[in-house]
Amino acid sequence: MRVVQRPKPKLMQSLYFIDIFKGLMLTLRHVIRNILNPDQMMVVYFPEQKKELPPPTRGRHRLMKREDGSPRCTACMLCATVCPAECIHILAGESTDTAIEKYPERFDIDMLRCVYCGFCVEACPLDAIRMDVPEVTVANYSREKLVYHKEFLLNHHNEDYVKNYNPPRPVIETHGPLARP
Amino acid sequence: MNSALFQFLNITIIAFVVWLIPLQFIPFLIWLERKGSAFIQDRVGPDRTDVLGFRLFGYIQNFADVVKLLMKEDVIPLQANRFYFLLAPFWSMMFSLIPLMSIPLAGSIHWINTTIHFQVVNLNVGLLFFFSITSMGILGIVLAGWASNNKFSLIGGLRSSAQMISYELSMAMSLITLLVVYQHADFQTIVHEQTGLYHFFGYTMCLPNWGFFLQPIAFLIFLVASFAETNRNPFDLPEGESELVAGYHVEYSSIKFALFFMSEYANMVVVSFLNVSLFWGGYEVPYVSTAQLIQSPRIVLLVLSGIIFIMGLLVFVVLFRHGWKQRTLYNGVKKWEPFLLGTGMAFIGLIFLILIPFWLHWNFPAWFPLALTALVQFGCLIIKVVFFCWLFVWVRWTLPRFRYDQLMNLGWKIMLPIAMLNFLVTSIFVILK
Ligand code: SF4
Ligand code: SF4
């Protein structure tokens, strides 16, 4: 076992004042630079300027559709069961299509309770729910409006974004033994 | 004029002004703290709240805060000792407003056969008065900690009172050294002694005769102790935002919490006033004595106009550049605000530039030099105080926090012996001289 001694501070360091002075000068440099030219700070003035969020952002939920426009979800309740915040409420209805059997009559997500864990996405066997709408400002003036209903989840997102969305495959450059020809 | 009535009026008005000074400093300091910390960390700080689109660089945020604090629910815990619980914030605030009453704001003016003082009371024990009143403020913190009937507030209160009491010792020790040097305890004399140039063993240096140059060690100890006294960052253990919930004021809400908050800032102002009056020449303008100011008001006016012109121009350039770069960001008043303010500042600067020839030929009335001198000295005092308030903010956002044992070690084992040694050496020198 090796005992590592704490380095003993030198006399000048233990007097503090010189090091404190250096630190003060560093922060003063920042202050003066930022007062004289406030626009070189790396700041996004948020509601006016918006950063484009990268595609893999975990945003708010959306429900996927089949080709004919009906929801892909079959109301299997897996997401509602796995949700740790118990914020998915599904009311199942009988589908006319016997191959599908069930469809969600209502599909409500209480965004006030959601913890954005993404378990619902993982649980869904049909890839019917995704969390890829790049919206992080889920805010409203009333609580009722923050319970998102089926119609909202199905339709209310930028279709362009969703259509063009192809999950980018990570390009891994490998060298050495793992490198493929 | 009835001189008793005149003196009464004089004292009342000055007392009112002195009472207003910390109260006016508090929003300014909160703004300074927010903007200063933001700029130190390369952020912009508050810049959203506006009145009719005018944001005044985030200053309006203070008013929003006051409204918020006033409208919040004021909770008094059921088990708290109601009387002391209510008393504590007012106690803290009161004892951070009183001590300024003994600080001179400008030199006294002699006009015909009356004397106008710019000091509420010229106690011959001014320094001791100041010190005793500021140490009463600790009681507010202890009371708050105890009366909330909450273990955590009690521990917080004990921590902070232990810290403040231990640093009060070294602070007092460093100030006793000053008493030995000046041999007076009233602020008027102490400030007056700091005029002129610094004499060092018979040599005249090109430094002002400030307490700092007489007693640099005492100043450093006083400065460190004053950080600990006001519970500011390197020693802000009572609050320790990143470690504790809060300190003694966990149970306080609404305007009572705001009173504690404000008394902390008022304490900063008070300590800065003390610091400036003792070590940095108080209201004295460096290198220029009161008599010289009174004799040559024209030069004073010229220098003031020049400074205002240059400042106006600088603000104009900075604001225009800022406004131009941000022109696509906002609409309406928010877009034009930097241009408006910049133009206003440039306009004021230009007016003072144009006035310069006018000053040279103006036959001013006899009272004018006196009033101008008082104004200049008051402005000088305020500038020095603002600098030391900025130092508080600056240090807070530069240094990390001390651990509790380091704090106590520093206070008892390093600063107190150094202060005592300093006292001893100074006394020997003073006796030998
Ligand atoms: S993200 Fe998590 S908390 Fe939110 S709805 Fe899905 S499972 Fe529930
Ligand atoms: S897990 Fe998928 S299919 Fe099942 S109810 Fe949830 S969203 Fe519908």
C-alpha cells in the first residue's frame, strides 16, 4: 500500500493573496470583454433565436400512423403498464379489422406527470409511439391543455420533419483488428 | 436664522439621506450581482423584464422581484416563537441601517455664519459606535435560527454566529491598530487626517495619505474579516447555497425573507462605507484637498465635464454596436432601446462638451463652489463605495467556499495572531516616534 501525501502548499500559496489576485484578474478580463462587446458571448437569446435540435433529441411523444392513416397502436396497454409515472391512459375500442382486434379510442398522455424516461417507446411492440418531435418547451397556461390527446399526438407535429427523419447511423471509424476490409 | 432649528433641519435631512443610501444601494447591488456574475461567467444575465419595452439592462427585474416577494404567501411555522420570529428580520435590517449615521458624507461647509454638516452625528466614539451596532446585527441571525424552532435553522444560525463572532475579533484588532495610528475615534477627524500626501519616515511619497498605505496589513485583515462578517462568498457558510438548503432563514418566506436578503446587501454597503472611511480617505478626493476644491471650481467643472463627455461617448459606441448586432432579434422598443439610450448618453456628453467654454466665463454665485465641493466629495465617496461593493461581488464569483474548519483555522490561528502582532509593532513605533 502506498500512502499518498497531500502536497504541502508553498508559503506563497498558503498566503492566498497572490493566487486570489490572479483569479480576480481572470474574471475581470471576462467582465471587461463582455461589457465592451456583449455580442461575442455564446448565448442563444431563446424565444427569439432557436437552436435546431439534432435528430436524436428525445422530445415529446407522437403516435405513428399506418398507411391508411389510422393509428398503429393496438391498445395493448404495454406502454401504460410500463410507464413509471402512470401518465398514459388508454381506452380501447373494438376494431372493425379482425386482424387488428383493438384500437385506442382515447390515448391521453399527461405531460405534467411524464418524466421523459422513454420506457413507453421501448415497450411498444409495434413502434406505435415515438418520442422524436423536437419540442422541449412543453408549457401552457392551463393543466387541461397539457394532457395530450390522441388527435394531437397523431397529427400535431411538423410532418416534414417526421418524413425526412431517417435515424442517422453512427459512422464508427475503427482501426486495428476491428477494422473491416 | 435660528441656529437650533437649522441644525435640527440639517440633521433630519441628512439622516433621511443616509437612511436612503443603503436602501437605494440594495437594488443596485442585486443588479450588480446578477449582471456581474453573468458577465464573469460569459452569460447575459437578466434582460427580459421590461416596462413599456424598456429593460434598462435588466434593472427592471428588481421591481418584478419585489412584486413577487410581496405577493407570496407569508408562512409562520406553527411551533415557532411568533414574537421573536417576527422580530428577527426587522432586527437585522434595522441594525444594518443605523451604523451609517456616524459616517461623514462630505466635508462640512461654512457659509456666512452657519455650518452645514454632512454627517448625522459626529460622535467622538464614532468607530466604537459603528462597531457595536454592527455586532448587534448578529443577534438577528441567532434569533431567526432559534425562533423558527427548526433544527436546521438553529444549526445555520449557530454556524453563522460562530463565524461572525470569531471574525469580529480580528476585525476589531485590525481597527484598534488604526485607532493607535490616528489617535481619534471620530470619523470626521479620521477622514480629515487622510488628506494630503503620504509621509514615510520623513520622506514624502507620491501616494495619498490613506489609511491603506499607513496600515496595509490591518487593511487586508479588515477586508477578509469584512467578507466573513457579511457572510459573503469565500465565507458564506451560513447560506452555502450549494451545500445547505439555506441557513438561519429556511423557515422565512415572502417579505421577511426579503428583509434578510436585503440586510445582507445593506451590510455590504455599510462595511464598504466603513472600509472607505478608514482606509481609503472617505470622501476626500485623492491629491486634492477641500480648500483646493473650493478655490478652483472652474477646474473641477472642466474635469467633470471631460469625464462625462468621455463616458458618454464610450457608452454611445458600446450601445450602438450592441444594438446594431442585435437589430434582427427584437421588434419595437426592445430593438430601439440601445440606440435610444446610447444617443441619450452621447447627447448628455455633448452638452457637457459644449458647456466647457461656458464654465470658463461664468460668474458663479458665492455659494456655488461650496455646493460643488460637497457634491464632488459625496460623489467620490460613492464611487469608492461602489468599487468595494463590486469587490464583494467580484470575489464571490471568483473564489470557492472555505470549509468550516479552514474558516476557523484562518480566523483564529492566522488572522488573529497577525492582527495582534501588527497592533504590537504599530504601538511600539507610535510610542518611539
Ligand atoms: S416517457 Fe416514461 S413517463 Fe413519459 S409517458 Fe413514456 S413511459 Fe410514461
Ligand atoms: S405499447 Fe404501443 S401498441 Fe401498445 S398501447 Fe402502447 S402505444 Fe399502443
